[in-house]
Amino acid sequence: MPAKQEFKFEPIQRDPIVVELTKKLLDYIFSGSVKPGDRLPTERQLQDALGVGRSAIREALKVLNVLGILEIRQGDGTYLRRMNSSLLTRSIEWGLLLGGAEIMEVVEMRRELEVSIARFAARRRTAEEVEALKRILDEMKTDDVDEFVERDIQFHLKLAEMARNNVMRNVLVHIQSLLRTWIKCVIEAAKDTGFYYKYHHAIYKAVEVGDPEGAARAMASHMEDATARLIREIERIKGNDAEPKELKNASLTGG
């Protein structure tokens, strides 16, 4: 019999400079300075403005390209995507199940996005929106996984609506398939919806009283726990119960 082929994978590299740079680019995009379809400043211009190396700029742009926020056109520049393609959603969903390195970067960026959304929602919410969010939260008191997942997605989309930022909301709308896969994977592995409900309740309470930083902290805790659970389940599916050191030690507490 032929010898069993041994597969080797490169460790996932997590450069703090790239993570911080990606956050800065997101802040720039979400500020409204650039509209869908607009071209971003060149790599050289970003390098001069931010005082970092060209390689870090490229890595940060690649993360946002994978997330579907930016479109990199070779020889033409980088553009803010209009995000009207379902192909991105399907590719992210399959990549998530396979646990690819780039997909883990997408998962990490989703965390940063949700934290910002929670902060803005607490700052900009109306009484009517808070009531609507509470109704969704009440409907999450169910043991039916499929129903819980749909209400969970509604909860996050409602927060994005309350944040009054169309770019942020559009990103979530166009990665709903990712969210559905993520949430269902975690819930089915835990065989419980109660712990997920508690996180959402904490987020709701902070939004209700208009506490932006409290909402951001509650969302960060939710995302950190959900991400850790997701990684463990991906590794179980891949047949490796031991969590990779580079993922286990990945920083998920910024925000």
C-alpha cells in the first residue's frame, strides 16, 4: 500500500500591526468618506498617511477584500464594494466550515464589526427600536435551534439598523449565510440556547439604557465566546480535538 500522504499547513500569522491597520481602514470606510463604488487612496497614499509599510497595507486590504467590503482590481486600484453578490456569501460559508486561515480572519473582523455596531446602536437608538429589539429577544426564548438562529440573526440586523450606518448593515445583510452557519454550528455543538440568550440579554440591557461602551463590552464578550466555541467545533469536525496554538492564543479582546 502506498504511504499515507502527510499534509502540512502553514501557521496562521496574526500581525498586530495588520489588525490595527484593518480597524483604521474600517473606521475610514464607515465614516462615510468613501461611497460604494468609489476608489480608495492608493497603497502609496495609505502608506504615507498611516506611516506603515506597504506589506501591512496589502495584508489589511486583503482581509477587507475577503470580507467583501473592498474589491481589489489589479492594475486599477481598490474600490468599496457595492456588495450585491451572493457568491461571496456562499464562498464564506464553505470556507468557514473548512476552517481556512482567511475565513478565520473574516470571523475576527466580524467581531470588530459587531462591537462597533453595538456601540453605535446604544448611542443612536430610539424608544421604538428598543421595544422592537426586546420583542426579538423575547422570541429567542426557545429550544428550537432553527427558530433561535433566525431570531439571533434578526437581533444583530436590528442592532445594525439602529446603528444608523448603511455600510455596516449591508455587510451583515450580505453575510447572513455566514452568520446562520456560525450560530447553528455553535448552538448544535452546545445543545443549548440558554448561554447565547444571556449574552444577547446583556447587550440589550446596555443598549436600552444608552450605554455605548457597556454595549460594546457585552458584544465583545459574546463574540469572544462564540468565536472560541466555533474554533473548537471546526477542529472537532476536522478530526483534531486539540485546538491549534496559533488560534488558541489569537487575541480576540481588542475593541
